Amino acid sequence: MKSTVLKFLFFLSFFNGNAQQSKVKTIAELTLEKDAFVFFVIGDWGRQGEYNQSEVAASMKKCATKFEPSFIISTGDNFYSDGVASIYDPQWAKSFENIYVGNDVQIDWWVVLGNHDYRGNPQAEIDYSKISRRWRMPSRYFTNVHELKDGKKARFIFTDTSPFVKKYHKEPLKYTDLTKQDTARQIKWIDSVFNTSNEEWKFVIGHHPVYSSGKHGNTAELIDMLKPRMEKNNVQGYFCGHEHDLQHQQPKGSKVDYFVSGAGSETRPTSKFDFTKYAESVAGFAMVSIKENKLTLYYIDKNQKIVYQYQRSL
């Protein structure tokens, strides 16, 4: 019996790799390495403070005060349920400016569009960058590079995934602007970025999951188009939302970690598949810390509890 239990524990350890339930329970107990490069990832949040949005924002504020992230990434569906109408839409105040308050979150928010943003005026979210002190969406897809304190560099590739999803094209009245997007042009741009990228760390951000064990499941169009490019070009992580939960997926043989951080407000039930390292229906966000050759991801819930952590190396 004892031998059987030991074998079972060994199997769990092997299956989970470096994934684990956090050794510390709250951010108050957590200490990061000195000079670590830190950023947050949150998605699917804009609900005028309701459905856990205010609670998650308060947790993120506390975390930002302690760990001083360089920036925050939003994985889309920034405003429910129909995006914003213009740069003067009341949603900007009710769902963003008046929710994410405090000096430590008055930093760059690098943002992508979600399908719900396409139901409104997506151009307004780009234009808001011109008048905001922190909202950063220079175009529908873009890239930037950040230098870490240890001298290494990290490239972030922000994509616009909604136009690739075929089902939205069947609803042209709901997604009028989406049907006008040139996906071939975006693919050409993605290839050009990869062809000139020599940074040690590479991350891709989109709204839709490549792999998911949630309500929507895998996105076939991204498995066909995006996954091979990320695998070929040594991308370490893909960050997305769309699913209203927190997930970590990694299919067998994949070098890419697929992270879902779409629990910024309302959550939905989720499940676990054979490629699932973690998936829970819990309101929260992700914090990523990088130091030298090591990346650590933490999922933090609305109560400042660390519900999951994962570590990988270059």
C-alpha cells in the first residue's frame, strides 16, 4: 500500500512539472527576488465595478503597492457588453478610471481588443490612448520590448484575435468592424516581428485562448495559425482571456505555456482536460515575475490569496 501511494505521488509530481499550489497563502507572505521584472495580466473586467470587478481591482492595487509592476496587460473584453461608443463614453470612468485607483496602478496598461469590444467602437479604444495617462493601445496589433534589470530583454507581441474567429463573420451586423479586418496582413506582420526578434523572452498576447478547458474550449483557428509560429520561434508564454476563469494549459510536447487570465470580474464554471495544469473558476489576475533565466507566474484571487504558482526557465 505504501509503495502504491509513493508511486502515485511521484506520478503527480511528474505530471505537474514545476506547477504547484502556492507555498505561501497570501501576497502579504510573498517575497519576490530583488530586481525582478514584474507585470500583471487581467482580462474580461469592464462591468462598472460589479461581479467582483471592484474586489479584484482592490486586490490588484494591494499587490501593486507591494511589488511595483512595470505595467499591466489587459487581455480584452475591456467593456461589457458592447464595448464603448467613443472616447467620451461614461464606461471609461465607470469601468476603468474610477475602479483601478491608487498611485501604484497609474502605470501603462497595454491593451488588446476582445470580441465584446468589437460590438462597440474599437477605434475609440485606440484613440483613448491619445488622451489617457495610462491606457496604451497604439493600434489593433503591436509589439514592444522591455529591458530587464539583468540586461536580458523581453518582447511582447499584442495580437487582435477576434477577426480570425470564423463564427463572428457570420454575424456582420453585430461585428461590423471586425469583418473589415485584413487577417492576412496581420499574419504577415506577426511573421515579420518573429523574423526580426532576438530577445531572450518572448510573449504573445491575445484575447482568445489557443487551448482552454473552459466554456469556449480551444480556438481551432489559433491552433492552426498561431501555435506553429509560437512553437517555431521559442515563445515562452501566451496570455489571453475570453474564458472567465484562471487557467494554465500545456499540451504534451509543447514548449509554450498557455495562460488564461480572464477572471477580472464575472466568472464561469470551468473544467480540466489532459493538458490542464490548472483551471479554476475564481475571480482574480496574474502576476509574472522574471529574474535572470527564471519566470514565476502567480494567480492571485480577489481576496489577495495566491491560488496557484508556476515556474519555468529559459
